[in-house]
Amino acid sequence: MSRKNDRAETQAAIAHPEDRRDMPRRARAEVEFNEQAVLGALFGEFDANLVQIENRIGVYIAARGNKVVIEGTEDQVARARAVLKSMHEKLLTGQEVDSGAIESMIAMANEPTLEGIISGKPNAPSIMIRTRRKTIVPRSAMQAGYMQQLASRDIIFALGPAGTGKTYLAVAQAVSQLITGSVQRLILSRPAVEAGERLGFLPGDMKEKVDPYLRPLYDALYDCMPPEQVDRRIASGEIEIAPIAFMRGRTLADAFVILDEAQNTTREQMKMFLTRFGQNSRMVICGDPRQVDIPGGDERSGLADAVARLEDVEGMGVTRFTSADVVRHPIVGRIVEAYEGKDS
């Protein structure tokens, strides 16, 4: 709801008092921020952050100096106030607040059990992943549950659309455990399947041929570790990035193993991969069951078959993300919803 619509609704209530009984109760709250050094980052350029909260929650926000006045329904005002305070606390700890982070805080404003996680409060529940480059906290309620599984389950299936953090959080957890010595190796794999197009002959040696398929895994690694450390650990064998075909015949012990784009494995490949599991290892299988690119489609995909067989097996964990959990630009979530609605 925009400021214009919000005011129009209020004016309508004044003009027609008999209709007020059908309208949510209106509320007003004033929030004061003492640390003026962060007000610019809190409000955003030309108050862009405040406008984002207005449009997403449906309130009217007015900033006067270090005070903010919020008007709307009781529930809306409470949510907007919680988001602003979380943004403020996050900025005080030195963390950045961008539009994506604000979207996540808005989504989590109704999750009282996760209070303080997003804001970075010192006494918040310890649902976080620490890497050399950043400390990662959940940006949705589903991510919080997923991160708990990453820290406790032996084999985790992460299902859902792009942009929900399935692979990124798995890589971050793997890097964290590699740094602390909980595992000795980090193994990242995905099937070398073309996503609907024919790439033709790729020149170069084997590494150069498969690297284009594995680039998203490199990107996640470089975001969690300095590039020189990533390159050094790859050279030493501590980090291995390879297509799933390279896993055959191996036993992956003392390792954190991640399989990305798992919907493009066959049933035979998935069985082969899962049975590579070794002592003191953890395995994460990420994929979107709605994006199968292999010949035969869903009927040949090993991901859905494995989840159906193993979901209730002890030591397994399954997290199912939806478009509501997308933490990229808000429009990505709307795109996913549009396609899912059309395909369903």
C-alpha cells in the first residue's frame, strides 16, 4: 500500500464513520534512534528504505530528525517498527543493510521465535555460520531451519527454487567446518547437464571443459573465503570441484560433500552418489524438482526418487523452500510464483 492509498483509506473512514467497524483498528507509533551516525544508512538515499517498508507492509512513515512516525493498522505498525529496529541494530554492529536484507527482515517480522537473529543481537539464538569473509545469519524462517539441519544432520536434501540460498548456505557451512578442522576436505559436485541448450564442443583440458558447469560453486566459495585461499586449497586437494561422474568408486570420508543441481541426476547416479558417504562426513543434496533438464524429465530424475525413499530414514533431513523464501531481488520471488502458478 502506498502513502496515497493509506491516506485515502483514512479519509474514507472519516467521511463514512459507519464503515469504521469493518476496518482494522488504526495505530500510530513513534520510534527514536539515538545514534545519528547511522541514520543515513537506516533511511536510505532519498528515504528509499522507508519507502520500501511502506510499500511492502502498507504503512505511512514520516522521518523527522532522529524520530520516525509510523501510521497504519496495529499489526502493520508493529511489523514496521520491528523491521526498523532490526535494521538499526544491524547497522550498529557494522553490517550492511540493502534492499534484499530489508525484504528478509520484513518476511521474518512475523517470526517471534527468531527474534534477534536477523538483527545480530549478541543474545540472539546461535543460528549462524562464520566464514573467513563474513558471518551469515538466516534471512527467512525456512533458512533458519535449514541452517540447523546443516549443523546437525548427516545427509540433507534442500529442495526449492533458485534464490532461496540452498547451495550458498551449504557451501558456507562446508567452508566453516573446513576452517575449524571438523572435516578435512570439501567436495563440490554437480551433473554436467546443459540447461535446455546445446553448448557444442568445449576446448581445453578436462578442468576447462567442466568449469562452466561448476561456476556457481566457485562463486559461492569466493564469497566465503579470500580468492587466494580458495585457489591454494584447490591446488592442495582440500577443496575439490568435480562433476558427479568423478565420484564413482570412491569413499568420501572426513569430508563435507555437496551435490548441486541434483534434479538433473538419474536414479542410478543418485544411488551411486549417496553410497559414497563415509565416516565423519556430511552430505547436502540441493536441487529444484521443477527444473529437470535431463531426457525423460521428472520420471528419470534421481532427486525426487531419493527423497521419496529416504525422507523418513534416521539421520536424513529435508528442507522444502518455496517462492516465499527467495532472498534475491523481490521480483525473483514473483517470477517464480508466476511460473509455478502457470505450471501447476
